[in-house]
Amino acid sequence: MKELVEVLARALVDNPGAVQVRETGGTHSAVVELRVDPDDMGKVIGRQGRVVKAIRTVVKAAGTKQGRKVSVEVVQ
């Protein structure tokens, strides 16, 4: 899941080198933390949170396919 979030985030931001993704959790659940440059935060969140909601939907679907519950958090 970490790689999926990283690819999606790097495609969205102006400064892809500042993207950091960390995955914590076990075999049945995981939390993926996404950090981006403060200037790119709006691009990752989107209007009314639509972009981050779409990222969460894609990651949740991929996690379900693997039998895992995955959540994505955007941290500063």
C-alpha cells in the first residue's frame, strides 16, 4: 500500500522529492501516513477533500482485495 500511495502522491504534487510515506500496522490492518511539502498540501487534499477521498477509496479497494483494512492519513 505504501508504494501505491507514494505513486499517487508524487503524480499530484509539484515537489515529488518531498513526498514521504510511512506504513504502520499488522497483517490485517494498516495506517499509511502521507507527508508532503506544505505548499503541495492543497493539491493532495483538493477542494473539499475530494482528492484525498479518492486516494483513500483506491487504497481501501486495493487493501480489501488483499484482505486488509487500510486507512490513509495526511499529516503535516
